[in-house]
Amino acid sequence: MSDEAKKDQKAQAGKGFPFTVVRRIVQVLVLLLFLVPVLVAGWGLFGGMVGGDDAIATPAESFPFYGTLSSSTLFGITLLDPFAVLQTIAASKAFDPAWLLGLLPLLVLYGLIRGRVFCGWVCPVNLLLELVDWLRSKLNIKVEEHVLPRHVKAWVALGVLVLSALLSFPVFEALSPIGFINKGLVFGSLAGGLTLLAILLVELFWGHRVWCRAICPLGGFYEVVGKVGLVNVKIDHDVCIGCNKCKHACLCDPEILDAPVAGEDVIVRAGDCMLCGKCIETCPVHALSITAGRPRA
Amino acid sequence: MSAGKVIAGIAAAVLAAEGAWSVAGNAQSKLLRPPGIQSEADFMARCIKCGKCIEACPYASLHAAGPSAGAAAGTPCIDAREQACRLCLDFPCVAACPTGALRDVEKRTDPNAGYARIDEEVCIAYQGYRCEVCYRICPLIDQAITIDFQAMEEDDIHTKFIPTIDPHVCTGCGLCVERCAVDEPYVPIRIITLAESERSGARQ
């Protein structure tokens, strides 16, 4: 079979897995999941509930899951955001084995798949900024594509830990725009609101995805975790035509596709990849796919 | 300079102001905390603002501190006059805390969120009225609040029933503040929170 025929056959195999549609559903479901306990208990959103003389049903008891992205409880098992735990250790200069137990489920889950799967599939700020992307294109606002190197966020994460130790409080937990959306809805916390405002300004008028790509310390933490991970985007060099459309579609940073497209690597190895699947959906010749394991370059 | 850079500068300024406010506001915070706080500094170092204590409180007494609290914004606190802590026997808020910001509470006498103080100028018991609302509502009646019988000046028959707080026993639940019958010109009983007493020195 000629190369042309091979490509045609692949193209006819259909568009493949609808990553963006499924991801959007997951993002919205995760956002709503945290609201279910407070709604089921009849407390309503934004923390407006005030009790009386008698004990009332609580979100903690009304549903097998409750909490926020910093910590939640699922069927009695405590889940802790690993980066929040690191900040707490730095701020309190203390350590409790229970914290390790609490962070393991999420760290193992994201560690086994890919660190920044959190960013692509769970984080409500990413969901909002994808809306900003759409809005910007509708309003025809042009912004710079690449304003800060992607590794800056890992250094911001380290800076957050150092600052947490110096100031003795978990610094990102106090300023997190993720917390503003997630906790604002669940119990009315306004912490991090100004951060989100600053991000929206920057995203709309300065740089494309600058927060998620280069600044967010939680993304920086998960970038480091993402150096390993058994689910990866694989490239078929025989099929790739080097059109670079995948790079323009990439939600993380175009440069993480440089090595695979140049034929230097068989997978997207950078810890940044959040498995959003945009590159796979965009590729006109279906040279990209998801693979299990980490084949060598 | 491009418009984009100006926006970036404004955004950076907003972030810097937010960070500075976090630190400054935190230093002035005197919030009333749920049971299980060990010290305000220890609490602030451990609390990740997950809100699970808020979601676990059967009396919905806990709410998130507002933005004026600086770095403490989003941490759990109690407005005693609106809805005080009921000192549950099983302390679901402490049980819900994943980082030990709230911890080491077993008995109702263990919490140490602060202590109540009465303003003698406004409390009607000091004027000779029988009230004792704070005394009767106190979950630690006859321990944290007792009645001190004092003879009235220039009166051989009547006695003042003065509610007297033991600051070493009082847990700072705030139920006396919620139920106090007086609110003009102001509520004569309030909680000196742990953060406040730490800042001003030991309990007298």
C-alpha cells in the first residue's frame, strides 16, 4: 500500500475519540460534583446557610462525597491535594503521616496517568479560560502566543513553598483562583477572587493561556509529577506530514510537540501535556494517538 | 509599550496588592474559630481552607471569613451573635479537618477558641435585674459561668445575681453572646478570641 493510500485509509477510519466533547462533559461534571452535597443537604450555594437551635442535615452526612478541591472525603476516605499538603508542611514545619495517606490517592492517580490531567480535565480555571479563548476569538482580540517560558510555573510552585515557609501560611491556598471558583460556589469563600480577575485581564488582552502555561503553581507542581505517567500522546512518524497544526491546537505549549514532530521522539514527553487531545483531534492525517506506557525515543 | 504589557502590568499590580493585603490583613485577624484551634498561628499554618468543617457543622455555625481577613479569607470562623458554636459532643468539625488545624478535642471542656467577657456598664445584672440568660444557656453551666451573689449597695434585702466567667474554663463557644438579652447600646458580652488574647498577653 502506498503512503497516500495509508493516509486515506486512516482518514476514513473516522475522526476517532471525541476528546474535547468528553473532556468538556468531565470538566462540567467535576464542577457540579462538589455542589451536590450542599444542594442535597438543602444548604444552597455560596455558604448562605445559617442554622438554628436544632441540628440539621449536613453536606458531610447527606452524600457519600463532600469537600472541595483542596480536600474532600469519598466514602469516608480523605483525599488531599498533594500540593496543599506540601504548603502545609512548609508553613507549619510539621508532618503528620495522615497527610501522606490523604495525598497518596490523588498523587498515585495523576502520577500513573499524567500529572496535568488535573489541569485539562478537572480544573475549573482551565474550563473558564477555554471559554475566554472562545470569547477572544468571537471578539476578534489578538494576543501574543508565547510570553513566558512554560517552566516558569514549576519555579512559581517552588516559590510558593518557600513563601509558605517564610510567611507560615499555605500561600497558594490563600490566593488560588481555583479555590475562588470551587470554594466560592460551595461555601462562599471569596479568597483568590482578585487573582482570577488579574488572570482574566491577562488572558483577554495580553497572552494566550499565559496563566495555565507558565504561571499557575499547581500546574507547575503537576508538570513535575507529569514527568512520569503511563498515558501519552504517541506520534506515527511514517504518517506525520509536518504541517504543525497540532502545535497550534495544543492547550499546553506548542513547543512540547517540537520533538515528536521533528522525528526526535515517539511520544509527547514534556511534563506539561494535560492529555486534552486537541492535537489528536486536529491532526489531518491521524498521525497522533494515545498510547499506554512510555516508549523510549 | 504595548497595550498588552500595560494589562500585564496592571494584573501584576493587582496580584501584588492581593499578596500584600493577605499578609497585612492576616496580622490583624481576630476571628472566632471552631473548636480544636491550638493557636491562631498554628491554625493559619495548617488550614488549607477546604471548608470541610463548614460542611460538617450540624448547626451551620461556621462560615468562610471574608476578604478583609487577608490570608485568613476563606478560613472557618463563627459570628457568635448570629449563630454560635453548640459544642457538639462528637465535634464533627474537628473530625472533618484533614490537616489537624482543628485537633485534640475530646471533651466539651477541651476547646480553646477564646473566652467570654462581660461589660459591667451595660450588663443588666449589674444594675440589679434578674437575667442569668448567659448562665442558663452556657453548655458548661456552673463551670464556665457561675452566679456570684452580691449584696446591693444601700439595700439590706436584695441581691445582685452577677454572672461570672472563668476564662480558664470558658471555651469561647459564644452561645452566651448569641442569647444575651441586651443589645442596646451594644451587646454587653463578647468573646475575646484566642488570636486576641495571644496578642494582648495571657488570660487574666
